[in-house]
Amino acid sequence: MSRHGRVRPRARMSEAEFAVFLANRTPGATSAGAFSKPNKFRNVKVVYEGLKFDSKKELKWWLILLQDQADGKIRDLKRQVRFVLADKADLGGKRLTPDLRYYADYVYVEVATGARIVADAKGKRTREYMQKRHLMWAIHKILVKEL
């Protein structure tokens, strides 16, 4: 941008510059050549057997829990279970605010104790997560287990 607030036209890339640009693209970039923005916490999304996971750690725990279920240690294993922490509300605007929700990575039952476990594969404990974890206890009396 010039000092007068006008956008200066960009010079076109030469064929050689464009070849270097394409060679240095990130692997997740689109075919148009735009760079993909890395995730805020540097986690890598993974697809395994058609299931999408938000991180490699989440996939690792899924495989561990599947093995525990096969061994008979746990049962009723579920992924991405939704819990409503607060119903939608009318705050005087044009629209209702949506439900406040918490999505647990895993919910299962321990066979030995019969306890229902809500678990989350955490790499970084964010403020939002800590608040939702607190609300899970205050509203549902469920303590979230961090893996």
C-alpha cells in the first residue's frame, strides 16, 4: 500500500519465480497455490477408516480404547458425544443464541466398575475447555477424564 492509501499493483511473476513458488508450497495448499494456514495448536487432522479425528493424539486414544473394548475392559464406546450445557436463550436480539454445547471425544463404560466415563484427548487445556469442563461437573455431575 502506498503512503496515500492506494494499493499498488503487483508485478507479475516470471515463469521461473512461479516454478519456485509451486515447489515451495505447503503440502496442504490448494491447486491454485494458496498456502494453507497451520492449526492454532499445530495439531494435524487425521482420517482413519473413514473417521475424522482432530489430532493424532485423538486417533491414538481411539485405537487404544477400541483395543480395550475388544479385550472386554470397556463397553459402549462412542465418539463425539454431545452434551448441552445451557439451552438456547433469547437475549433480546433478532435471533436466539444457540445451545452451549460440549462435545466429548469419547464416552464409554468401564466393565469392572460399571462407571460411565467421559474422556477428552487433550493436548492444550484452553480457557474455553476449562470452563466447559467446570460446567459439565456443575450441571451434569460428570467429571471429564483427560487422556
